[in-house]
Amino acid sequence: QVHLVESGGGLVQTGGSLRLSCAASGSIFSINTMGWYRQAPGKQRDLVADITSRGGRTNYADFVKGRFTISRDTSKNTVYLQMNSLKPEDTALYYCNAVVHLSGSTINYWGQGTQVTVSS
């Protein structure tokens, strides 16, 4: 089991910045990838960015490239999402995700979500 706790959401004006944090606990040694997804009302949940546990390879959605940066602090079992140049269309509930590959199965763990609202 992996437990994820997000923090750092809030209300910000267009062009502003926020940093989200996601602290993992439990069977963290089993995590292959951690990332951030977002879901706006009435829309599907989309990948924003992710990072591998070994090697720290990153992957970004096109709509955040150049504005958002995902990083990790392995000593704190925490992943961060630095969001700059925020736009109203970035408004969504942001979820932390951890992927575990175990015995041929893939298990996804999710945090409770943190709201990001960008005002115009």
C-alpha cells in the first residue's frame, strides 16, 4: 500500500505561480513512477507530468511544457510540481499519482486532490 498526501493548491492570478507537494508513505520502495494529473469539472483526468523513481526521467504534457517542472526529493519521499505562468485553463483539481508494477500487475494509487484556481 502507498499513501499519498498532497498540499500547496490555492487561488492565484493569471501569470502567478504555485508549488504542489506530494508526500508518499507506506511501500514506497515499490513505486516506479510518481506524477500529477488534473481534472476540471466535466472533463477527463489528464496527465500533467510524471517522474520515474529510478533515474528521475521526466515526462510532460504538451500544455504545460516550459511552464511546469516536476521534481523529487528522495530523502523526503516527496514529489513537487512547480507551476509558473499559470493560466485560467490550468484551473482544476490536481491529483498525485503513484504507479506500482508488481507481479505483472500495475497498481495506481491516488491522493485526495488539491484545488488550483487561476483567476483572470
